[in-house]
Amino acid sequence: MNIVSILAAVQMNIVSILAAVQMNIVSILAAVQMNIVSILAAVQMNIVSILAAVQMNIVSILAAVQMNIVSILDAVQMNIESILG
């Protein structure tokens, strides 16, 4: 009887230890999953901000090119008018 009760108690302790380990593993995996999701969200936000900055730079470059073309055409027109006089 004593040996049976000792073995039953040992078995119960092992089961409770394994249940606690399983719970710890589940909570660790949930924390890792949350961290991965937050990292991916941060990366996505960074990519969006980078693309927005690139788009703004392209727009400003195109505006500057357009202004340069307009000023060149104005200068050509003024030269033609002065030549035709």
C-alpha cells in the first residue's frame, strides 16, 4: 500500500510538472508569435514610409525637371524673338 501510494503520488507529480511545462511552452510560443507579428508590422510601416518618401522625392524631381524645361523653352523663345527682332 505504501509503495502504491508513493508511486501514485510520484505519477501525479510528474503529470503536474509536465502540464506546467506544456503551459510554459504554450505561453512562450504565444509571446514569440506576438513579437514576430509586431516586428512584421513595424517592418511594413517602415516600408510604407520609405515608399512614401521615394514617391515624394520622385514628384519633387519631376516638378523641378518640368520647371527647368519651361525655363529653357522660355529662354529659347526669347532668343528666337530677339533674333527675329
